[in-house]
Amino acid sequence: MKQRTRTFRNAGIVGVSTVLLAVTAPVTASVAASPSARLAWTACAGSGINPRQQCATLQVPMDYADPGSPLIDIAVSRIPSENPEARRGTLLLIPGGPGGSSLNDPSGKGQKLPQDVRDAYDLVGFAPRGLAPSTPVDCGLDHGDLATSKLRPWPAADGSVDGNMATARRMADACAANGGELIRHLSTANEARDIDRLRAALGERKLSAWGVSYGTYVGAVYAQLFPHRTDRIVLDSNDNPDPTRVARAWLAGHEQGVEDTFPDFAAWASRPDNPDRVASRAADVRPLFLRLAARLDREPLPWPGANPEELNGNVLRQTMLDSLYSPSRYPTLAKLIRAAQQGTVPPAPAAPPEAVLQNVAAVGAGTMCNDVAWPTSKAVYEKEVVESRAKYPLTAGMPRNAMPCAAWPYPPREAPVRISGRGPSDILLVQNARDVATPLSGARKLREAFGRRAVMVTVNSTGHDAYLANGNACGDRTVSRFLATGQRPDTDTYCA
């Protein structure tokens, strides 16, 4: 069967007292694929795909703890090694999210890899469980709840979380009503198990991988559950693996991430030669932004075609957060600031089709809420939001606020995976010094958890995604050398 390859972007749920229930059957052992599980590769449907990319479908259990579980589909793609004589194995491209796909990555960012890396590996991508064209899940959310400023839970202008708790209940109820049985089995650990089924179906004894953003947590969990199935693992823009909070720690990381990256935007936005300049001095940009957000809290501007159809303080803050992912996005924020100062708005930003947003939102919510139990008490979020707003005014309490997980009806089926140093020393972390979504402070937590298994390369650069994206030549050379030759720095390294 041909797979239509589409790229799904994260809708912005997260680059989100714990009741932990262990599964009743062992599910971490590697399971070899049966002959029928081998992949049948065909041409990929769709446009803009490298003609060498092939597609296939892998079937995996929906519930690894149930031997009689129904099977679900995982859509897979690959571009074979460009030099079979130099081929080492498979490089799995693990997407971010949760809610991201790497199905088109062999044709996309995979082609940015150096020739010796493309010679050494088959490049393989996939759409994680729940994400179309794999067996999809959908919560049927209200249109307004698909707004990025709703999927990321910004408090009200006065700091109240009442509206966020109501939204959490509404969204969780919709997922319970419309998500089917599959939404209960979305989790990082299950994605790692799916990856090991994929490894076996590919006929590989070991797997190399390049995981980005949330994909670093997936890669870390895979390396923990299947340590002796790993070959060369690159984790790029790294999540804090705190097993007591999981996605709550990632969401909280935006506080420091914004503080780390906003000065870079301020320096750019005050350059005399910048046509989108918003202030004459870098020091003036932060107070200007805070004043404008407060004004828009009081007096929103109509914004036809946007979701919501107004430019309020939280939409401005969300645009700030999105724009700090990469310096290439700085003009979006600057243009919005300049327009809002004049009482106008730019054209409404383009949005993916609603069906895509529904799917991505459901996968994101299901994964984050099933990985770990979140507090259900409004008082917990009220207290943390007050503290966050006082210390980090740019993010206005959002990073510690309630998401749908605050009202999620399903307890986790197993405890979060605790990352440790047990296993081979075959992991390279690459991390920008200034990253809004996965700040250096969180990456250091993952480095610490891995112990002797890992080495970290810190790159003196700004933006989310380091390798072959927003990093620098030194970091890129270091990662490429490791993938091609296995040579890794002896100790943690700084790439100036």
C-alpha cells in the first residue's frame, strides 16, 4: 500500500503528586519481528519527495501489555544508503513534538547530511503512533481550542487560571469522548517500543538515530529500554528527563528559554540597519514588549482570519515564543510589534488544515498526559503561576499553568522511564547555548542523567535545533564526524 507523505508541524502544545501504575506484563524486552513483519517498500505518494524515497507500513500492538491487543499501523519511509559498499546500517530520524512526523525527513533535512553520512546509512523516517498517515487519533476539539495560545495555556490578563482549568476539562472530555482506545496508549515508552519493532522489521541488530527536541526524550527512553540495540545516537536540542514531571518540566523550561534568547532578539531588533527595527537600544526592547502586551491585555485589536480573531496580550506573547525558535523568525515578531504600536495588524498568519491541527493536538495531549500524572488541583497551578509571573514576566505564568492533563481522565499505565548511565557509551548530545524551547539548563539535566554514556557539545548559538540548523560549523562538524566514523569528543565540549 502506498503512503501519502505529509509533514505535520507541532501545533504548539509544547517544541506540558504523581499516581504511577506499573503495567502488569513485561513490555521492555526487545521483540524480534516475525517474517510477516518485514517491510514491503513501495513508491511514496505525494509531491516534493526525493524519487529515491520509499514508503511502507509497519504493524505494532496498540497495547504492548496485552498479548491479544489489536494492531495499529505505523507509516515508515526510507532513502537507502547512497553507497552500499560503505553502508553501516540505519539512521532513524526521530521527530519532535509530541505530534511531529519525520516521514518526509529522509527527503528533507536528511539530504543536508554530509555525503559520508548518507553513504553510511539508510535514512528512515516515520509518523509516530496516532499521527496520520499512521493509524490516527482525533479529539474533535472546538475550533477555538486549536488556537496556539490555547494549546499553550496562557493565564488570563490578571493571572487567573479559572479559564485554563475550564479549557482543560473541555479538551480532556473531548479526547475521552472522541479519541477512542488508541488515545490511552499514546506514550513515549510505547513510541520507543514501536521503534524497536521497526528496528527488527528493518533487519537491524542495532540502530543509530538523530532525535531532535521531544525526539531527544524519545531517543533517551529508547536508549534506556533497549541499551544494547543502540549504535550511534545523536540527541539534538535536549529535553529535561525529570521522571517526576516529564512534560511539565519541558513546559516550565520556557521560562529560562525565553530569558536566554530574548536578549538576542533585542539586539537584532535595535540594529540601525534593520528595516524591522522596533527600538533604538537593545535595552529598550524588553520594556517596550511588556508595555505593549499589557496594553493589548486591556485593549485587544480585531484580527480577522486569525484564531482567535483578535490580537491580545497572550497572542503577542505566543508570537514572541514562536519567533524565538529561530533568528529567521525574528521579523514576524518585530512586524507584529510595529503594527500593534500603530493600532493595526498584519495579515492573519497561515494555519495548517484543521484536520491536521486536530490530529497533532490529540497526539500531543495524549502523549504528555499519559506519560505522567499532572496535578488536578487549581490551587497548585494558581500558586505556581503567581510565582512564575513575578520572576519571569515575559512568559506571564504560562510555563507553569494547567494543560488538558490537569483534567485527564486516565491514570498513567506505567511509571515514567528514569534515564540512567546504564548501557554503552554511544550517545552524543548537541545543544545550543540559547534555546527557547529546550534550554541549556534542561539539557544539562539529561547529560547528568546519562553519566558516562554521553558526551555533550554545547554550541555558542541561538535557536532551537542545533545540528545542520541553528548551530554553528564546529558543532556540525563534531556531530557529522561521530555519525560517519564513531569518533566522539573525549569530554564535554564547547563550540565557540
